[in-house]
Amino acid sequence: MPNNDWLNRSLKAVWHPCTQMKLHDTGALPLIPVARGAGAWLYDFDGRRYLDAISSWWVNLFGHANPRVNAALKEQLDQLEHVILAGFTHAPVVELSERLSALTDGVLGHCFYASDGSAAVDIALKMSHHYWRNRGKPDKRRFLCLANSYHGETLGALGVSDVGMYKEAYEPLLRQAVIVPSPDARQAETGETAVDVARRAAAGLEAVLAAHHESVAALIVEPLVQGAGGMVMYDPEYLRQARALCDRYQVHLIADEIMVGFGRTGTLFAHEQAGIRPDLLCLSKGITAGYLPLSVTLSTDEIYSAFYDDQLTRGFLHSHSYTGNVLACRAALTTLDIFAEDAVLVRNQRFAERFTELLAPLAHHPRARHFRQRGMIWAADIDSSDPNFRARFFREALQRELLLRPLGTTLYFMPPYILNDEEAILLAERAVAALNAALA
């Protein structure tokens, strides 16, 4: 069946996410039917291909139809596909929980599972509030988040987010967080470094905590990179300061590593670059290499112990039907195997150096501002007042076999970890060509 048939059927039956559907109907925003994937490439039903330079919304780490993950899932299918996790357990969820805890040196000792990142954030927020309630401090129920932060689309996650486009319509439904300054390195004034900005933002955090810590349950941050807020990057010094302040004022630190985890910032977990551990760690996206929905919230033993009681209501009575799905856990275990056996982080470092060199024409483009890179994430802010820049660039990139979706006027790259040099060259050269065409 050709592209147009699938396109028309999709428009009649599917409500696509994060989309003004009228743009698809009018053709202003192309809708691409995908027939198959192989490595970093997606192929439509008419045989055209597109380099997936954003890892299909930041989830795909090792390429589409990865033979190793495929084989693991096929093997698991013949044994067990899913089982209720309340009152039951299974080998993949036990093994995954043990390995994730070990990757935090055992500091985060227990794993609570859900299906997506927003749910993991909601779980962390509920755990934090309920912890303080169980510890006799029920007034600690406010949350702090960074300016321009984003933590998901469910109501709890939206309440601790600060990107107006996603939350404005739903503000009457939300429990609003207190917004504290972002350590965005782009805010550096003349003579300042990213470290200076981080310390200035931390001073703003301290002022809020000093005044309100008795009512604050937790601070939530995306370590090192604020993704949907425009790939905002900042120095690890902020995390060190935030950890110390949370300890001093008895406030939990929640690390939302849904996007930045699993090697995306250069280390397995982004918070490792600050030499700290959070109280609660939220993981999703790359955890299954982009295969199946899975998220996990890891907690310290201190938090876990506050729920361990004879009273049922002091337990964490939160659940999802597909919690700890067997197939998803098996995909996650295979993801960890690949990291452990294939020197992924070492390869990523070499690739990052090479791709940064290839992006020099973008970094020095007359309309590009604040070119930045952290691990396997690259971004630049494009000087454009065209309200349709994002859609124009998206169309121009597709015409050049690239899948790239700017965040407003922020152009970014977040490719799978398996690109070869030829694909890296193609991506860098054609992205600049698409930019020039979109700005023309």
C-alpha cells in the first residue's frame, strides 16, 4: 500500500501527539508513514528513507530493528509476556532492579515501575510527599522546579514544569510548583563562566529554601540538560550545590533522567558528572533502547523504609496495569548488556568529538547562536523571527532525508549511538543545507 493510502487512513483515525492536526490536514506539516526501520534509518511505504537524527523522540539508542534486542525479545516471548506485579514477580524485573541499583552503587536500592516518563515523575512526587507525611511532616508538600523546565504531560508532571505551551491550557487543574532560577549557561554575563551562572542559580535556590523549606518536599531537576525547554545546558556545579542545599534544608532531590540518562550526556547517568546521587531517580526513554514503554523510579532505602509498616495506608498504594512488563524489562536488560559489553560510552566520546567537528559550519553560521554540546546532544539557537521556522526546517530536512524537529527556533541533534562516519557527514552537511533553505 503506498504512502498516500496510509496517510489518509491515519488522518481519519489517529490523533497524533504534540500536534495541531490541522497542519497535517493542510500539508503544512508533513505526516510520514513509516514501513520499516534499519539502523539509523526509517523507510516509508514508497521507499524513501530518513535518517532518525532525534532517536525517535530521544528513545532509540542502538538503531531500529537491532538484531540483539530483537533476539532477546523473541526468546522472551516463548516464556512469558506479562504478569501482574502485585503479589507476583518474575526474573527480568528482579534482575533489572538489581542491576539498576548496582549502577548507583546501591545508593538507590529499590525500583518502582511504570510505563512512561511522566508516570515516573508523578510517582517520585507522590513518594516524596508521602514520605514526609509518614515521617510526621505533612506540611512538606510543595515542590520546586527550574525555570523553563519540562517533566512530562500528566497533571503532576505538568505542575512541576515551566514550558507554557504545554501547561497553559491546564493551569486550573494543576498544583503549581515554585519556580527557581535555571543555571542555563547562556545567561553568562560578560566575564562569567557556566560555573558562575550555576552558583548564581544555586544562590537563588538557597534563598527559596531558607524561607520555605518547612513546606517543601522536593526539588526536581533534569541533570545537566533541560530538554524540551530548548536543550538548556548547564554546569555540574549546580547539581553539587543543589545536593548540599537539599541535605541542609531536609528536602528531597529528584533527578529526572528520562531524557539525559543511559549515556546521552556522556556518562551512564548525568548526575554522575557532579559526583552526587539523588534521593529519587526517574528513568525511561532509552532504558529499553526505544523498543517498549517502560519507566522506573529508584529510591533510597531511607525513603523506602518510611513506607515499610504494619498499616496498609502507610504503604505506597500506587499501581499501573503494565507495571514491570516482562518484555520491556527484557529489552532493558539487553540495553544494559550492550552498554556493559560494547564500550558504548567510549565509542560515544569518540563520535561526539568527530561530530562536533563536522558541525563547525553550524556553530559558525551567521544565524546560529549559543552552539552547545554535552555528550551525544548538540544544539544551537537560530536567529529567526519567522513563526513558521520550525515547520519550514522540518520540511526542508525531510527533503534531504533527515528527521529533525526543532524546539521552536532551537535546532538540535540527538542521534542513535550507532551512526558511522559517512552518516555523520551526511547529517551535518544536509542539516546546514536545510537550515539555509528554511531561512531563505
